[in-house]
Amino acid sequence: MPKVTLNGKELEVEPGTTIIEAGDRLGIHIPRFCYHPHLSIDGNCRMCLVKIEGVQKLLPACATYVDHDMVVRTDTDAVKKAVKGVLEFLLVHHPIDCPICDQSGECYLQDYYVQFGLYKSRFPLKNKIHKVKVKDVGGDIVLDAERCVLCTRCMRFLREVTGTDELNIFGRGSHSEIDIYKDQPLRNRYTCNLADICPVGALTSKDFRFQCRVWYLKEGKSICTGCATGCNVFVHYHGGKVWRMKPRFNEHVNGPWMCDIGRFSYTAANDDRIEKPRSLEGEKSVVIDWDAAFYTANLKIGEVKRDFGAGAIAVIASPRSSNEELYLTKKLAFEVIGTPNLAFTPAVVADDYSDEILVSKDKTPNSRGAVELRIGPQDGGLDLAGILDAARQGKVKLLIVMGCCLGDLDDDGAGRVVSAVEYSINIAPNESAVSQATSLVLPSASFVERGGTFTNEAGRVQRFYRMFLPRFRAREDIRILADLGRRLGADWDYKNEEAVFDDMARSEPFFAGLDYRVIGENGSEAGGR
Amino acid sequence: MIRVKKISRPKEMTLSERVYLLEIAKGLSVTINHFISNLLNPRKIPTIDYPDVKRPVPARFRGRHRLTKREDGNPKCVACMCCPTICPALCITIEAGEHPDPKIEKYPIRFDIDMLRCVFCGLCVEACPVDAIRMDTGWYTMPEKSRDDLVYDIEMLLSD
């Protein structure tokens, strides 16, 4: 195994490791623009020049493999001078419009100028070459060619990951600029990754453009709720709102990327939220408090059970709920209410696009979890189609709906089904046709306001974390279900999702052997594997 | 440890003090002296007819904010959010918008300063990279009849 000594620190690496990778492992940051760990090596920016003992010239750390007993220094005067010189060249035609640039605060140029530059500009302002600004290049991307350092990360991403190859460098020398071919905008579903990998502000996201300064944002770990792939994400939030999502590296699921469709799924946490528990009295909906809501729910469930038997109650679970919530919903239906009618809304196909890279056909984060938890009717119970039919005929007297969807019914159809039922309860974070028609609406927390686990389509159980308390008067689903269960006479003492998970791991074979505290940031494969 | 300082008080007033009349005459003489000298010499009166007359403010006095304009009348502000970031009283609210001119690119569609929260520290002026916000109006009295009127919006801040 080759051994490298980097700034006096020794590290043994496998053959084929570059110096920059060894530096990252040792925690020594070698400045870079064109190097990206998940793209091919280009070596064009020359920022990562290092001094290797016994070699006359400085060599790029990203394109030099570690050799036996290599001694490398990144802190000699020659290296510092070279990096400063490279930076000065890169900044020659840069517009330095940091105040209006969305990248400022997370820009490599800014960071490296403070770290290595700090020179006075020797280039007269009037000689700067002006290039195209604010160009919509398609997808979710705005191009500003003046800010570009021509690192070609974007070109390599489009060539190697999506294979669509829309961007290229046009012109020569100082007049080189990145652009799309004439009238051929970006046409893949992964464009937002370009804004992520662009080390400067040349490619920025339209969706995030001018929305929030990055230094306000706090970061939390979560799972994308856009489809069943379950990409690991960072959620950036500020002031009780989610502003954007960025991919979080997980080699087992999404690698370092995520798709545009999933990236915009964060809006569900901000918009169209159900704010307060409310009850439909006649035509009017009245805001009530949580105690009154639980009291009413308890009363109604009791009445229906007394008059028509538990078989007149049906529960529809949601594949957008976490494993814990699904488990608790099942327990509530079978053990507490005692109805055999339980179903879940299968994969909701709003946009049936899918591809081999990340996007799954199934657009819900936890339908695999619902399948593995055997969310479905008990002996003699009704399945989803059965429940919907019975509801239309008025045979279902009380319907409990988790989430916003009823099968693949459109708004009209869902509204009609819910209206046909004598009494209905909806537990959901967002307004929908269902919540508009239900008798009792209980607002639940969005995916950033609660914690739990999702099972992705490959059977990987992954945790998502709570970032802030539920907004408005919403409550976590676990808390709502547990409170409802207790009112109905169950002896549940679930304080949080961890307690529910422990219980689930004991009783559900698919989750056997998993530990909520051990699942970790990258998830665990379930099902005895 | 608390230290107590003892002060000696006059035990008894003298006769002239007890009579009071003499002391009243002494006090009145001061008042009458000022009255006559002001009457004969009105220019030397140290007070001014505030609020009709105001004292000149020093050049670096931090008064009410204003937003400066470009030559074409657009605000200079580029909504970079430096001032709300530095503001210790959290009184500035900016919403950025896309300007049709790509050379300007970003501009504030909303710029509110909550004067009830402002502590007139002047850090927003220091932080501004484009000299868009200044506190050089010399204006320090801004009473309004409602709290809402004291949240200054962009039109108000651009008006002078």
C-alpha cells in the first residue's frame, strides 16, 4: 500500500488514490474548482497545485496518484504563490457582484479569496470582458457566464451522469464561455444538481433564486418524500419554512445526486397547510381545540360501534406516513377500534415519469413500508376498492383517512366518497379535496416537523429527523394516533416514534433486528438482511 | 459589603431661614434679573422655539434612514440582505425581486424598516456595499398616530 506524508501527516492508501482524496481523508483541504469526487478528473483549474518532494514542478493534487513514500506539502511559499496566482487569473473577468449573487456565502471563489488571495486587483475595471448574464438555459437553471471559472464540472455531470450533454464551452481564451447550443435548452430531470456542483454562482437555481440568503439557512437531515427511491437529503430551513433541499451522499441509495421533481417536493411543508383542528357543522366549518376534537372523535366512533358494529368503520392509511405511523394506524384499526377494514392508497401516480437513474414510478416515500407492514384488510374486511364502493353506497358509517389521497380518485371523486360517508375524520398536513369534505380535520406535522423512518422501494429503512416544532396548531401523527387510541381505551404509552419503532421491531418480522438508534444516517436494510 | 456614608444635616434653621420672606425675595431677584436681561437682550436667550426652530444637527448625526437612488430613479439597493443580517434590532425586512434589466438583476420589491424597533446604531449604513441606505436626513422626530405608520416602506424611504 502506498504511503503518503501530507504536511507531516502520514496515511496509507490503496493504489489509485489521488493526493486530493488522501488530503480529504486526512482533513487537509486542498483548494479545488474542477475536482469533484463523483465526476471524472479534468485537472483544468490548477487550484490544487502541491509540492511533491523530488519533483521540480508543482503538480495538481487531483490528477496525481499517490506513489510509494510520497512526501507532499501544501503549505510552502511556492504553493501559496501559485494558488494565489491561479486565483488572480480566475478572477480577472469576474464581475464581483457578490451582493446580488445567490452563491455568496457558499462560494468557493469567496472562500479561497479570503484564504489565499487578499491581493489588490491589478486589472482595470474597464478592461473586463462582459459575457451573457441572467440566461434561462432550461430546467431549473439560470446561467451567468461572467461568474464562471470554466471548471467544466457541469459539462462532465451532463456527460457522465445524465448522458444528455447540453452544455459546452464556446469561444477561445478570455472569451471562452459556457453555454447551451442554440435553441437546445437543458432537457433532463437532474438540472438542479448543476447548481449544487457549480463551485461559483454561474449556474444557480431558478426556484431558490433571490429567495433567501444562504447564511440564514440551517441544515437538517431528511429523506426526500418525492418518490419511493428515498434519496437522502439535507433540508435547508429558516424561520419555520423550508427553502430548499440538497442531496446528501448515500452510496446505497442516491449517491451524491437527486432529481428535480423530488427537490421541489419540499413545498408541501410550506404551502396549503391545515392550520387548526376543525369540525364541519352543517355547511360551516368551525375551528375547535384539540381536546374537543378528540372528544368528538371518541364519541362518534363509540356511537357507530354501538349502532352499526365495528364493521361499519373503515380506515385508509397513507403511504406518505412513516413506518411508525402506519404501524400505529394498523394497531388503532385492528386492536382498538376492532374493524377489519383497513387499506392504504397505493402508489399515487401524479406524474408517471420514471428513469433508471433515480426517479421511481411510485411517487410516495413509504409504500414498501405499508406493504411490509401488511396494511390491508383482515379476514372478511374490505380492501381499498371495497371500502370506496361501500362508502359510496353509504354502508361505511365512519371513515378515517390518513393523508390527502383516496386511491387514484381525482378531487371530485374523493370529495364525493367522503361526503357520502356519515362521519369522516381526516388526519393530514395539507389541504385537499378530502380535508374539504371531511367532518373532522386534524392537522398533522409535515416531514420536517416530525421524525421517523421510511422504507424505500429497495427495502432500506431510513430515518428522517425533526427540524422544528409543528407549525400552527398541528401535531405529530404519532401523538394524534396515540392520543386517539388512549381515548378509545388502549393502554398505550408511546411517547415518541422511537417507542413505536421498538414495539414494531419486536412484532413485525420485516423490521426484526432493527434498532431505531442504530439505523444511523445512511439507513439499514431491513427484512433480515 | 455595603458602605454607608453619613451626611451631617443642619440641626436647626436660623431665624432668617425660618421667616422665609427673605429667601423668597432672594429667589425672585434671580428670576427678575433673568427676565430683565432677556427682555433687554433677546439674542442671548439660550432656549429656542422648538419645534418651530430646530438646532442644526452634526454632520455625522444618525437620523431617519433613507434609500438612495440611481440616476434613473431606481433604488440603488440590490437586496443583498447585508443590512437585515447585521441589524441588531431585526427591524429591516427585505423581499428581493427579479429586475427586468439584467445589469441590475436584483432589486427590493419590499423594504420595510420598523422604526419602533430601530435602535439607530447605523450598522446598516456600514454594512451596505452599494451605499444604498443612509441615515443622513437629520430627521429625529417621527411621531405617528398608529404603530403601523411607523413601519416605513420603500416608497417612504425613497421619497427624500
